[in-house]
Amino acid sequence: MIKFFRPIVIFAVSFQTVIVQAQQIASAITGDWLVKPVLQKAGMHISDDKKNITLFNGLVERTFRLFPNVACTGYKNITTGQQLIRAVMPEAVITINGKEYNVGGLYGQKEKAYLLPQWLDGFTAGENDFRFVSYDTGELKPFINWQARDWWSSNTQHPKGKQISFAYRNNEASLKDLLVKVHYAVYDGLPLMAKWVTIENKGTATYKIDGLKNEVLALVEEESAVVGKPEIMKKQQGIYIETNYAFNNAMRYELSDQTTHWKVDKSYTSQVNYDYNTPCVLEIYPDKAPGIELQPGESLTSVRSFELLMDSYDRERRGLAVRKMYRAVAPWTTSNPIFMHLVSRNDEEVQHAIDQCAATGYEALILSFGSHINMEDTSAANIMRWKKNADYAHSKKIKIGGYSLFSSRRISEEDDVINPLTGKTGGAFFGNAPCFGSRWGLAYRDKIKTFFTQTGFDIWENDGPYPGDVCASTVHPGHKGLDDSQWRQMETQKELYKWLNEKGVYINAPDWYFLDGTNKIAIGYREVNFSLPREDQKILNRQNIYDGTWEKTPSMGWGFVPLTRYQGGGKEAILEPLSEHLTDYEQLMIQYYGAGVQACYRGPRLYDTDATKQKVIEVISWYKKYRDILNSDIIHLRRADGRDWDGILHVNAALKTKGLLMLYNPTKERITRTIKVPLYYTGLSTVAVVAEKGNTRKTYKPDRNYDIELSFSIEPEGYTWFTIE
């Protein structure tokens, strides 16, 4: 018993600065964390009886019972006062060699609708469970050692907070060499926690990990329904979960998620649902990772879940919370360089485009698909060629990058993904695709590393990275067989992204790999739409921007502008010759830059005449002048429909320019409108100074809902913008 409590005593002495009295925990915040920074820092509190420890930051608190085993007994949203936990569950669940084991957890709770602290002393630990032995604490460490370099970024700092790791062992003789650690992190300034599990094999035997649930929570139900199937009933909306295991090319997390599972709880016998079908247990684990061999001396790390507590059902507010989470936990996603997508046939065209980028204020050049770059060629001649181009770009202070295709291609019968249903190639997400664990796949990884190391390239546009394909091959060196194929391929891919990120490489990738180091994803569009007339493209692009920025920040998505023909379409679809379509060119630039979204301006050049050059310079100069606010969060005002005005509002209470309003008139007539502009998230409550296009300033007094009434006029098929201070 003395040995059990020893870690607690050590913690109390060495972390005195973060231990506060229990009554202080709930008094941490005044105001709104989405508007005003929270002063309370993350900390930990030990109860007087040494039985409980609480992680907190003024917005969220999570409490654990330590004895006779660790169990989460409270998960509270401080802003709303909502308690999410209704029953104790294990801290993790691991299936080892076909047998399931709980990690932590307590037994004895009879009523599962709610949990009272006074019940805890009567609970017991499971004889066969992994039992708590110790814990250690410290400052939050970054998961990726990203360094802010000379990319433009709205956040250059890693998040701060506290970490705690609970260690567990099992008394079963066959498991004595396994050390399981359950890790938690609580972040400064957000109602956010992260959780992950590591398993260390310290013995000489090999273990097969057939399943690993890193989070199991018995949550209060969202609705009370006497009948209804769990798949159609509402899930708990007070908590939002993302993990670093998401893919399927949807360009949205909730459709890419592979780990969130809502289960029923048949032991919860007092629930209203007659068949006990309420979805009230949240489990986090990957579906297709059933058999991973853990060799002696190896360790396995689970998916990492980020758990954000929500205080509203409002779509905009929930989106703002998710976007603020990303700005904090993945600061590399706030980098947003101004880039061109070059279609090139030779090096002279590359150098000409670099010159145009430097002349207009662009910051980067990406050799697009269809260009003459081949990053898989690591011959001395090819490396020397592209190093020369990179050196020239850098001499002009321009970053350079290139496109590389992975998935939607056929390599060979030996290297492609093997369909488990047929035992042959084919049947992957893209029909045929290479396996990242094949000899070709591992060589591809190494060639990309070699190319970036030796050429000094700055940007990697990786098209079609494997979207979760499983592979039944038993001869690929990067995985054992079907069971571990998805997990091992993902490990290879994540390692490559992390390596590139830490080398300072900017990564465009068409799937949800942000939490493992990528910077940008498509905002969401149909490629064939860029073969439509420019008049259609303008409206469709604004719809894409509006729809694609509910959960993504402006810097997390890219759009597209076809300067030359793309997948069909006639002269009405493209901008070349640029000087003959200058009005459309300007409009397309304005609506992307006005949203803070970089588009792939795909073609051989940025300008063809001096007038075109001056227009590009004008737009880029405007964007750079207001870059801070244009890269800030978006409030969605009215979606483009071609019938009336549409617009968005950028907000950032921390800036001098606290709002920037972009408004468009898609009609053929001049319009005059009066609209309500919501200023709550600008932080302005008494006075707002509004200026159209930086000119005449007018003072407004927000009403009790923090709205102002603004009148404006816009010319046919035109736009206007207002700053708000």
C-alpha cells in the first residue's frame, strides 16, 4: 500500500506550482474562450485523501480515481457545467493473442445512469485486468517537432499544457513483460484533451495485438427514445473526437474517420430505450488493424484521440471550436504560402515562372501534374538538374515544389495491393494501387526522402496517398499479411510525412493527414467543374469556399483556377489569354484570396502583358496587406446562389482589424442591400468602425445581439469589401 502511494507523494512535492485547491478549479475563466484568451493554465490537482487526481485548465476537467485501480470518474465541461460521465469504464482495452484485457477500470457500479463520488469506495479492481503501478507527469510535448521557418504562418508556436502517463502491468505470467501506458494531455486555452496508449514489450516473447481501444467512455445519452436502433439515434454532441487515423478522400473529417464507434450498454438497465439500444458508449479504435505482431524490444502506439468539449449545437460555433483546435494542435496547418501551379515542359519554363512569381509577390512555385518533373528519379543527373532549379528559385526568394502520384496507378503484380477476396491485384480504392509495404512502396518512400534531401526542394504535393487499402500479400516486406497491412502501410506513410514536416517541407495531400504533419488538403470540388464556363466557375468556387470552411481554416484548403484547358471545356472555361479575361481573372483571385484560400493557378504563366502583371501585383499586395485577418476564421453569412448577394466575414478579436467582410453581386444588375453583420466573434461590443475598401470610415453601435446593420451597393457581377475595427 505504501509503495502504491509513493508516486503521488513525489508528484505533490515536485509539481507544487500546478497544484491548486479544489475550489479554484472552477473559477478559471471569464468571458468566451473563442473570443478572449483564457488566462488559466493547465494543471493537476490531487485530492486531500490522495485517492483522486484531476486534470484541468479552466474549461475542462477530467478526474481519475487512483485506487484500487485507475478509472475516469468525471469529465466536465466547465463552461456549461455538463458532466459527461455516467459510469466507470476501463481506461483502455487490449486484445492480446486473441484474449481481451481491460486496462484500469473499476467494478461494482449498479446504477449506470449516473455516477456519485460516494459510491467509489465500494468499487473493486478486476483480478485479470492490467493494474495501475505508477504515473509520471510533465509539460506537454509536441507530437511533431515542427519548426516555424520562413513560411507565412498565423501561429508559429506549439501548444502548451500538461501531460500525465499512467503505467499498468498484469499479474498473469504470460503478460508480465508487457508494460502498458495510458497517456493524457490537457491543453492551455482550449476545452481539449488528447489521449493515446503505448504497449512496450520488455521480454523475449512475441505478442500479437489483435485490438487496441485507446478510449472507452460511458457517456450520458443525447436523447431519450423508447424505441429506435442505435445507428439512427443521436450521439453525444457535448464531445467532438478526431484521431490521426482518417482517410477516404472525402476532404472532411467526419466522413474520413476510421476510429469512432458508438456502442450500446446492455448493463445500463435503467435507460429509457426498451431494448437497451441507446448509443451511449464511445469507443475509439481502428477497424482494420486486427493483428499486429509486437516483437521483443518493440513498442506500439495507438491512434491519438483529440477530445474537444462542445458548449453549443450551433454549427458555426462548433466549427470555430474545431478550427481553433487545429490552429493549436497542428500549427503547421496555419502556414499558407502564395503559390502558382506550373505546367512545364522544360527548365527554361520553370525559371521563367520563378521570375514571374518574384515579380508579382508570389512566394512559391509548384510543378503541377503533367509537368516534366519526376521525383522518383534519384539519378545523379536528375538530382543535379532539380537542385539547379531549386537554387535558382531560392536566389529569387521563391520556394519550389513538385507533384508526385502514388495511389491511382498500377506498378506490378508483385507490388500492387492484393485483393483479399480474389487473391489478385485490383479492387483497391482506386482500382489498382501500389502497396506501401511492397518493395516498390518502401523504395518510393526512400526516393522521396533522397530527392528532398539532395535537391533542397521545399514543397511536396502528394497525390493519392493510399486511402486505407488492405493488402493480402504475405511476401511484402513492409507487413506480415492482411491483418496488419492497413496499420503498417499507415505507419510508413505517417513516418514519411513526419520526416518531411520536421525537415521543413510543406505538404499538400488529398486526404485528412493533418495530425501527422500535412499542411493542406483540397477545399472540396469536382474537377470536371473547371471545364465549365468562367461565369459558372466563379459562383461554384464561392460555394466551395463557403461549404469547405466550416471545419477547415482558410489555410487548410486549396482551390483551383484553370489558366489553361483542364479536362475538357472550351475557350469559355479558361483564362488564357489572360489579358483578354482580366476581369474574370481578378474576380477569381479576389474571391480566393478574399477567403484566405490559396488556389492552384495552373498554367504556364501568371501574366502575359504589363496590364495583367499590374493587376496580379495589385491583388497580391492587397492580400498581403490584410493577410492576418484574411487568414482568420470565417463567419458564414450567405451562400452563393446566383440570385442575390453572398458573402463571408473574417473575424479575429486579437487583431487591430477585427473583421473583414467580403460581399459579391452575381447578378447582371447593380444591387443595394442592407444586411445584419454579426460582430460577436470580433470582440467588438460597444463601437465598430467600418470602412469600405479602406476609404470612408463610419461608426456603428452593435445591438444587444452584437449585430450592426450595414448598407452597401455592388456593381453587376462585382464585389466589395469592408474592414471592421
